[in-house]
Amino acid sequence: MEEELEGGVVKKFLYVNRRAPHGTIYAHEALEVVLIGAAFDQDVSLAFIDDGVFQLKKEQDTAEIYTKNFSKIYSALEMYDVEKLYVEKESLESRGLTEDDLSVDVKIINSKEMKKLITDSEVIFNF
Amino acid sequence: MLHTVNKSPFEKNSLETCLRLIEDNSTLLLIEDAVYGALKNTNIEEKILNAQTNIKLYVLGPDLKARGLDKNSLITNIEIIDYKGFVKLVAENEKIQNWL
Amino acid sequence: MPIEVNGKSFETDEEGYLANLGEWEKDLATAMAAEDGIDLGDDHWEIINFLREYYEEYQIAPAVRVLTKAVGKKLGKDKGNSKYLYELFPYGPGKQACKFAGLPKPTGCV
């Protein structure tokens, strides 16, 4: 599994996360897809926009809503060589959050930089 | 690059976020409930008008028709296309971003 | 198909993974291993316990290459390699060890 896909083509994948974590299945599903995709050794980036920034809020505890606490998975992404996490500054700030509220290391970028990240990506998945 | 939006801007912020993050000279196609975003005299009309200076805007005809809307309900300079036109846009653009 | 151990019945999925993580106990692992023809020794338990701790922390059953890397970090290079892990768990250290540990099938194992 260390080899690249046949032909060795590496593309820039971008996973766009725009939903809050627990009200719908989107965020958890996105993580599953990212982890499965990680086996293919592509150039993977994750973007957190709008309510998607809430996915990264630290100290989530789902015990009392009886669902899996998948927020812990974000800390494991690094081991899957998924290391590029981008958070849109405007989304974070308009929700009253700062970098200190987040559970993992991310790069905070502004709308202009996010625009470029999207434009430069070759394959985009939306959640 | 082709961007599509399929949610009403009065319920979700998908259209607004798209307009914030869309590159100049891109193409934006409004489909399904997003066609409501093409209506004139709404509280997001100004944002649409501003966006039109930098991007080309389309709306999917069958979705308009289904909702009892037509050209007269829309902001000017928004082009109405049919499914063939949709396919053409997809073929013309190497990449697509769907704002859900 | 449920597995019977010490008169207790454990629900599993169609591939034999334990349905309810919380029900896991050591005797169940021993029984699952016996079914695969493996007699669990200290080296096996070290990996099984490692996996349970890993799952507790990250909520993932790691794919084999991630497991290998993580084992290497925690237990040293002589254990964090495919050869060592495959010798212990010949059906695949990801799949088989996760099963014995009561975890779901590894995510990202293709």
C-alpha cells in the first residue's frame, strides 16, 4: 500500500467540510472517505468552512447523545499522512472561535487564500 | 471552473459562501432550490448583482419552471439554460465545485 | 453469527467482528484466535492491548500501514514492521488483530 496508484498519478484532492459535526452524518462520513482515500497516497487537503469549523472544536464529548465521538479521529489524520488542514478565518471568527478552541493543528487562512486553495485543487469532495 | 449551488439562499448559506470564495471569471449555475437566489427584489439581490461583474451566472430552466418562475421574475443578465446547456457547461469546465 | 464463550453469547457482524465494543473480554479474544488456529501469547496480547488503547484515543481501527507505524513509535522498530506483525497475525495484522481486540474492521484497509 506504500506504492502509488497505477501510473503514479498524484492529484490534489480537497475535501470541503461545511457542516456542523453532530446534527447530520456529513462530517463523520467525510472523515471515513478521507481515511479510505488516504490509502491511495494522493496530495490531500481538508478545508473547514462555515459550520464546518465546529467539527474541530476541542473537548467534544458525545457520551450523552449516544453517538461515536469521531472528533478524536481528527488527531489521527496525521498518522494517515493527512497533514494539511485549512480553516477559513472568516468562518472561525464569525462563530466566536479562535485557534485555541481547536483540537488539532491547522492553518488558518483568509477567504482570498481559501479561494486559491479551491481553484488550485484538482478533485473536490463536498460534505 | 464551474460552480453549482443547489440550496435556497434563504435557508442555507451555500450561495453566500460560494460568492465569497468563487474566483473571478468563473461560471456559476444555480439549480434546484438555489434558483430562488436569482429572483429580483430579494435581500441578496445586491450580492448577486455585485458578483455578476466578475462571474457569469446561469440558472437551470426546468428548476425555474417547476417552481412557477420565469425570466420576468429574475435579476437581469442571468442566462436560463436547459439540461443540454448544463451538460455543455460541465463539458467546457475542467473542474466543478458543488456547493451543497 | 454470534460467538459462544463461557456460556455467553457475543453478537458479531457478517465478517466476525464484535458488534458491541463494550462487550469485549479476554476470553472472547482467545476464542476468536482459536477459531483462526492461533494460540495467543504475550506478543499477541501486546498488539491487541495496543489496538484497544489506540481505539480509545482515536476512535479508529487503524489500517495496517498506520498500525505498523504506530507500533513502531510505541514499541520499537523491531516490532513496528510488517514481517513481525504478519507472523503474529497471518491473516493481516490490521484485520485479524482488530477482530481479536473487539474493534471494527479497520478503516482505510483496501
